[in-house]
Amino acid sequence: MNEIPEQIVAKLKQEINEVDDVKLKMIATEEGDVTVIYFSSLIEKMTLQTMVTIPLANNLKQIHQMAQYMDPKDVKGVVKKLNAGQTLLFFHETNALLSVDTYSAPTRAITDTETESTVIGPQDAFTESLETNISLVRRRIQSSMLKNENRIVGSEANIKISIMYMDNIVSHENLDDLRNRIDQVDYPLFTDISVLKQLIEDNPLSPFPQYYMTVRPDSICRYLLDGRIVVFMDNSQLAIVCPTSFFEMFVSIEDYYNRWTTASLLRMLRFFGFFLTIMITPMYISALTFHPEILPYELLLNLQESRSKVPFPPLIEVLFIELIIEVLREAGSRMPAKVGQTIGIVGGIVIGTAAVEAGLLSNILIVLVATSALLSFLPPIFLMSNTSRFIRYIFILSAGLFGLFGQMLAFAWLIHHLLSLKSLGTHYMTPAIPRKPSDLLDSVIRFPTKYIRSKTGISKVQKK
């Protein structure tokens, strides 16, 4: 390394000081000595030998053809190339600095999706490799109109992202808006694209996810052909879709592989299940605390008999069992797969049975809470499941304080919030507020495929 001109040596030493996986190797060539600099953790030995070592010894013309010339004085640019997995070649005789793209860090193979599994349709899922994810999309959409723009985010980590869209059908106003939002982000490290999603949302205080997230290439392709914008991030399996709507959080790609009757039934089950899961236990509190007259007489007798030994008011009783469910769910998700399933099933049965026998809970409430927990898992997007869990507590507290009146106030707040929410400047409640009549053909009820071939109105820019 001492043979490199001193002004470059001093700056490089300062930048890569105490970095043990930086390798420097001197190779004699026809054009004099060449110093090879690279990160051993980002480049496989076979790749380095094939693309650098052998051509330097036998075919320098190949090196000059495939390499990119750099300014030796731009030390920050040099270090950035090193961190990106490129190999630097410094020619001592001519003081020329070249970079060769040799990035070949190990990546995970393409596997089935575990979070969005389907019975019908493709089973491959994105990986943590940005190049692999883009190739999975290009394999399905073989069009010159499919564009992607690479950007760097993260003031410290320099993570690569890619914005993908169909140039002939995308809204360029939405595209410019997204570019501006990403360019204005100032954050040191992005370990996953979920972090970026939160920083570019219209309303970061909202409990609702404002962009669709998926690991399925077929779902991403459908949105691209609808004029949406997709963002990928290196080292992240997920991709985000902009803009999106509240109704699309209950849409699974498998709906388009099923018959329209089956797809419509499943969509209605998911959609109305979301409202049921936030209403079931609050209704239990309202009926027992403020409005027992709304229950049939026989059911009221059963409830009173079931709660005869329970020392707590309905609000405390519901909060207690909801907390137990959250603990079981969280503990099960953090355990190994087989152990987590055992904790979730056995723990729920044992604790529920013991609590009823001890007189801490009513058996009817156990049934209601279990049903509510199952309904919360119906949305295909897990973030929406988390949203329903949070909103349910708002309804529980409202019901405990004001009964049905409190529930209606909470419901009015929910509808108002959804109507005021936007995704990349587009109304979040599209197509409930349809931009075009054909949007209603692919909403809660999915009409036959021959009627829903046109793009949805959400792909267009909002008129002012």
C-alpha cells in the first residue's frame, strides 16, 4: 500500500482505518503494478479471480472495457464504491483508478411465502436481494415500459432502494410526489422498508397502514399494471405499493384466481370481520353495564348466571382477558414455531378454563374474545390485524364509559378518520368514494374478471 502515491494513501487510510475486511493486493501487469482494493466480506473469491485477477494477468483490455474510471481525489466516492461491493484497481504508472462491479455477497434462495400463502397461484416470494426481487417482477412483465429508478437512502448506511413503475400508465404527478418524499427523508439506518414506509406516509400518527405491503411478485405485478408505484429496498423482503386504499387491505391476490362468487364471499368475510372484531367485546360491556334491555331475556339470564361469581365489572373483565390474549399471542410469536403453537393452543385452553372455574371470567366472554381474536387474523395484510387490535381498545374504553353512545362516538371518529386519511395524496376510502364507476366492480364484491379489466381510479392523480 505504501507504493500508492502518498496523497491518496493518507486519505484512504483515514477512511478505512481499523476495517479488517478491507484487502489490498499488489499485482504486476503489462502496464506496471496494480493495487487491488476490495472488501472480502462482500466479494466471493471465485468472482474476484474470474473478473479481476485472471484478466489483469492475461487480458488488460477486458478490464478497461468493463471497468469504470474514477477520480482518485474523490475519496468519499471511492469508499462508497468499496462499501457497495466493487473492487478498485489503482494503476501506479498512470495514476488511473478504476472500479469493477464484483459484488457477490451470499443471498437467500427464492422460497415459498409463509406470511401470504395461497392455495391457487404462484408460490414464490421476494427475498432480501434487491436484484433478485426486480428480476422476479421483470420475468412476469416483459415490457420496455417497465422502469425502475435506483436511489440511496440512509445518511449513514447508504441503503439502495428501487422505484418501479409502468411509464405509459403511471401518474407522473404521484411519481414526482413520491420522489420528493423519499429525497426529503433524513434517517441514519433503514433495516427494513417498513421504516421508510412510516417516514413517507401522509399521516404518520394514524394507526392505519397507508401503503400496501407484500412479499408476492404476482401481487406486485397486478398493481404495476394498474398504474401504481412500487418501492423495493435492498436487504428487505417486502415491497410497498403507492397509493393504496382501505379496501385493498382486505384483498388477497388469490381472489383473482378464484371464481368471483367465492372471492366476493371471502372479501365480505374479511371486511365485515374487521368491524366485528372491534365491536364484539365492547357490545358485551355496553349490554351488561348500561343497556341490558337490548338482550333477549334468556340470553340475559345466561349471562347473569355466567357472571354470578365474577367479582369485577365487565370493563375490567374484558380488559383482563384481552391482556391475556395479547400476552399469549406475543409469547407465541417470539418462540420457536412448534413451541409457539403449543403455547398458543394449550395456554389459551388452560388459562381460559382455569379462569372460568376460579370465577375470574365468564365462559360467554371467553367465547366472544376467542371469536374476536380469530376475526382479527382475517385481513391478508398483517398490519391491518395489528390496527384492529389497537382500535378495539378504543371501543372497549368508550363502551365502558358511555355504553352504546360511547361506541357510536368511537365509530363516528373511525369513519371520520378514514374519510380524511390519504395515501400519496389519494383518498384512502377509494372506491367507497369512487373516482370512476368501474371502481365499484372490484371492491367488497368482486365482479367477474371480464368486467374489471380497466385501471382503477386510484391510479390517477387527485384533481384539485
